[in-house]
Amino acid sequence: MTDEKGLPEMKGWLLKWTNYIKGYQRRWFVLSKGVLSYYRNQSEINHTCRGTISLHGALIHTVDSCTFVISNGGTQTFHIKAGTEVERQSWVTALELAKAKAIRAIESEEEEETETAQVVPSQEINSVVRDLTERLENMRTCYDLITKHGAALQRALNDLETNEEESLASRTKIVNERATLFRITSNAMINAGNDYLHSAEAQGHKWSKMLHHEREQRQRLEEIVEQMAKQQSQMEQAAVLVRQNKPVPPMVPSNTTMSLSAGGASGSVVTSDDDMEFFDAEEQGYSPVGPSSPQDERDRGTFILKLHKRRSSSEDQVEGLLEGSSSESDEQKRTVQTVQQTVCLVSANRERVTSGGQGDDDDVDKAATAKVSTDSIYGRNWNPDLMKKRRNRVPDKPNYPLSLWGIMKNCIGKDLSKIPMPVNFNEPLSMLQRLVEDYEYSEILDHAAKCQDECEQLAYLSAFIVSAYATTSNRIGKPFNPLLGETYECDRMDDYGWRCLAEQVSHHPPIAALHCESKNWVSWQEFSMTSKFRGKYVQINPLGGVYVMFTNSGRRYSWRKVTTTVNNIIVGKLWVDQHGEMEIRGSQAAEGYKCVLNFVPYSYFSRDVQRSVKGVVMNKHNEVKWVVRGTWDNKIEIAPVLKTTGPANSPTHTTGDYKLAWRRRPAPSDSDKYYNFTTLACQLNEEEEGVAPTDCRRRPDQRLMETGMWDESNKEKLRLEEKQRTKRREREAEAEKAAAEGTPYPAYEPMWFKREKEEGTENYVHVFKNTYWEAKEAQRWEGCPDIY
């Protein structure tokens, strides 16, 4: 059964997983208009929906003969069980068809919007007006003929009423002729009216969408201009006050807020899972730079914690048993209470300023220089004789003029991953290669693997995680969106000591999986994202988790990436900001340990260092053991907490010397000529023999862009995208044919990864099959798809 748009519809009773105590519960499911919804019973359909999943970006996975899972990429997951295998297959087939048609409908609307937006208004208006004018003239001509023939018919009828018997036959013939002409002209008038009406209706829909689009554009532009004017006014007022040495009014908070999800101590054996928010406790306003007083030194290490108290961890565990990963929305209510704490950090060696003290950052830099080797602060000296010879730069970026606003004005409010951008906005790297760049400072992981203490290991791990954002401070180019089945191999065992494989495992939604292995650790991640262009900025929200396992100790840690915002899209110089809260959680041998980092958002009026990162590391008892500070574009320092004194709502942590855990390597002097690439970034796209045919180094549009042939690259990019769409349509047609025949149609399967249930959760992730390196050694690429 289908709805008015041709989308499949289906409804019926299924069993849905609710929690570990209740198990599977009977629910009424409805598939309509590309959305799967469920209710407790049929009577709730008109007023209470318990949950929905939009299928255009969903993943559908069959577990066994009667069970299947639907997930939208992390925020919602339905575990569903049918009564029989036939019923399960019927639902899965209907869902797959609904997903394919929903994707097709969205793309059709986007293509129509793109075509509408790309029409030159003056040409469109002239064409439509000319067409309607011609049709209106036809109607006027028909009107004149009707009037003429109508008058002739009336005269013939009047002559017919005379009493002259001899001329009756001739007069009747004249009336018939006049009536025939009147009927012909009337039909012509009706046809001309229908033509005019159909033309007006056809153009009306397009004009209505154009008008709506222009209104939205105008409204957004007005909001942007208004916001920019307010910011300029505030900055001018603040500049005047600064020159007069007066406090800046709190139009924008001058102290930077730092939110941390951390555990606070509780009075019983049960520990609580709290949210902490802390920021530098300084007076608002501007103060001239000068010698610091003892009171200033104390204030510099003081933080205010805002604890959003939730249920205890034992209560959360019971709640997890009651709810499970896909519990219903009406059962997910929590009571949150905010408690404020003041925490003071005091250095144990305040009298002498060292590389780890609370002194000036320049002192830290000078003290640390003596320990730095030619490449790493950890003193790793690579043996050039064992290293493969690689390039150190890429060709310079050509100067191609492009109207930024002319392209971006039609993209406001859309998902960035679905906008057909020219390569002028790109850098010659794939998103898969950008993910591999996360491991540039892998020597920190090597050092962390040697740590015996879990909290110290977690502190070094936090420094490694922050280091992955270093290059984003001056890299504003958009990486190429990978094609479905595209891969990237990076074997750096000779210098970095690791090797990676990444693959684009899904297209709707776009998901990339990566596996990186070294001697002492293994890391893997599943990356997806949502992105929106808002006119003034682009905001990118990463989805999916990142994992690291230290093989010697069995400790595993996981985290999710923070939000990235690219500012000044329309006016001014582009700049990138990382902001948000990140929680690094330990599991297995590190169960209960966690680190909470806050990437402080940029503020015009903040006295704090911009791009700063602050955090704490806590043990199983939610006791702060290490402190993390620094900036995500330069360096990270860590310090152990030696003791904690004071009341629970106002503790004082005494810290030891700060250690330099990470420092950014200086970029090549002329890197601004080639996309601000680091040396590693320059080497990622270097051609290599023996890699898979799907490797992104073989991608022609990306290679053409790197060599400076941007026009040819744009043409090749369009060809590859159209080839991918054609392949997807073929799979959709095959799926529809299989559904019509009642036979199952297999879902797309990645080449080097497989989808499995994550240990300890109800989530499904893509894990490495460990078959790639053997296939490369034997050069067996038979199963690789033809994507280029």
C-alpha cells in the first residue's frame, strides 16, 4: 500500500525492546510518508506518539530471523521483533523501499529548489510574461470572434421568425452555419482559457517557491546585518571604555564559562553522576596588564563549579535496567538540581617558577625547549635510514577568483554534506584522510601506554585528543566528501609506528569507519556529522564515537568529538572555533575513570586565553586527581592533584608542577601557499603503488585539484557524483523488483568493515575485519567496487 506521494505505507503489531526488566513489549507501528512511528495501542494514533525515526537517513540491520534494528545514526535506535520470519522480511522490505523513496523525494525537491534558485529572475519573468501575453491575446481573439459570430447568429434567428414561407429553408441553413461557427469559436475560447490556466498554474508553483525563497533570504540577511551592527556597536563602546580604563559592562560575559560533566562526592557509598561547570573566578571588566599580586595568583587558580545533580550512579544503573538503550520518551524523565561549588587550585611550588608552575606561558615554553627533540617533546628520534622517502609539500594553491556569496546565498539552512560545492572551497584531501590526521601526535599515545596509573594515562590521552584539533586553527578548506566504498590506507609503521585503514561504509547517512593499530594500542572510530549553513557561519556537529585500547593493560577509553564552527562566511576573514564539552570515559580495566574537557567558546570580551581547553581527571570515586589546561591550537599541560582540602561545596586542590604533555609542531614556513598543510598532510595524498583501486589517492577529481587543474576537477567531480547516483538508483530498482517478487534484497555491505553490536551497549558500530593487509600483500582486490 502507498500514500499519495507513492511512499510505502504499512501498519501492524510488533514487539519493541523497552528495557532489561520488561523486555520486548507489544507496540503498534505505523510506516507512513517515510517515517516509522509507534504507539502503545491504536487509540493513541491521533494524540500520543511514543517515538519516530525518519527513514531517509536511517540504518536498517537484520539481527536474526525475526529481529531487526533501525537506527538514525546515534540519537535513536529501535530494536524490533516480528512474529515470524515472513513478517520480519515484509517489514524490512517495506522500510528499505520507504527509505529509498524518501531519499529520492528529498533529492528531487533539492534539485528543484536548486534549479529554481539558479534561474535569472529577469529572464524568467520576461519568458513567463511573454508566454502568458500570447495566451491572453489568443483568448482576446477568440472573444472577438465569439462576439462577431454571436451577433450574426442572433440576426439569423431574428430573420427566421419572419412569415415568408418561400425562404424558410434557406434561412434555416444560414442559422445552422452561424451556429456552427459560434460553436467552433466557443470551443476555441474554452481551449485558450484552459491553456492560459494550466500555464499560470504551472508557473505559479515555481513563482511561489521563488518568492518564499527570496523572503527567507531577505530575512536572514536582515538578521545577519542587524547582528553585525550590534556587535560592531558593542565593540566600539568596549574600545572606548578600555581606552578610559573603565570596566566593560557585561553585555557579553567577560569570564569564560567552562562546562564539565563530572562526578561530585556524595555522603554515602553510592556516588553521584553530576554535571560540573567551572570558569576562572575573575572580576568582570578590563584591568591593565601589570605585576600580579599574591591575591591575583590565588584567583588565577580558582574555579567555580556548577553541579547539576542527577541520580546516583546506582540509580542510573537501575534506570538503565528499566529503560535500555531505546527506552520510550515518556520514561526518560530526570530531576536536575544545580549546586554551585568554588574550587581553588593551588600550586605546591608557588615560590619558584618552573616549566610546570603557574608562571607565564613564555617561561613554560623556554623551560620546555631543552627537552624537545627535533620532532617530538618525548625525545623520539626517527632513524632516517629506516624511513621511506616522502614528499614535504604539495603544489601551490592556484588563484581562482570565485563569487563566494553568489554560491552560498542559495545554501542557507541546508545540510552542508548535500550541497554540490565546487572544488574552489575544498582542499585536495578526502575526509578519510582528514580523519587519519588525528594520529599525527601518536607519540603521546605511545607514552600514555607506558603509564601505570590510570589517571595519569587518562591525562596524557586527553592531550592527544586535543592535539587532533591543532591544524583546524588555520585550515578552512572543506575536504572532499568520500564516495560510497571509497577507502584510504596509510601505513606509517616506519616512522610513526602505526597503520590506518578508513572506508566510507554508508551514504545515507554518510558514515566513515577507521581502524588504526600500533604496537601498544589500537584505535578505531565511526565518524558521521550533521552540518548547517546559517549565513554567517557553518556549524558542524560530529556524530559517532572514538575508541582507544591499550593492549598491555586492557584499558579502553571512548569519547565523542566537539562542535566545530567556521565563522565569517560572508564578511571578514574565515576562522574556526572548537567548542563544547567532551567526556572521556574508561571501560573494561579502566571502568569508572573519566576525564571531562571543556573547549571554551571564543568570546570578544573574555580575559581568558582564546581557544582554551580546561579539564579534570577523576578516579572511580569521582575524586579529582589530575588537572588539564592549555589551548587546542598550541599546547596542553597537565598537573597532578596532591591533596584536596576544604568543604565539599568549596574544595581546594593543591597541584604539583605542570608537565608539558603536548606542543604543536611548527608549520612549514611557506605552508600558507599550499592550503596551510602540515608535513604529514602533504604526504597523505602522495601517490603509492599497490593500494586498493578504491583508495582516494586514485580519485581523479581530487588529484586534478592538487595539480592545479580546478576546472577539470569540477567536471570530474560532477561525473563521479552522477555515477554514484546512477548506481544507487540501480540498487533501488533492484530492491523494488525483489520486493515485488517477494524475495529479500541484501543491504549494502562494506568491503573491509562489518557492523556489529558494541560491547556493553545496544549500539551497532562498524569494526575492522582484519582482512585488508592480507589482501594488499596478495594484491587481491576482486571484491572492490568500481567507483571511479
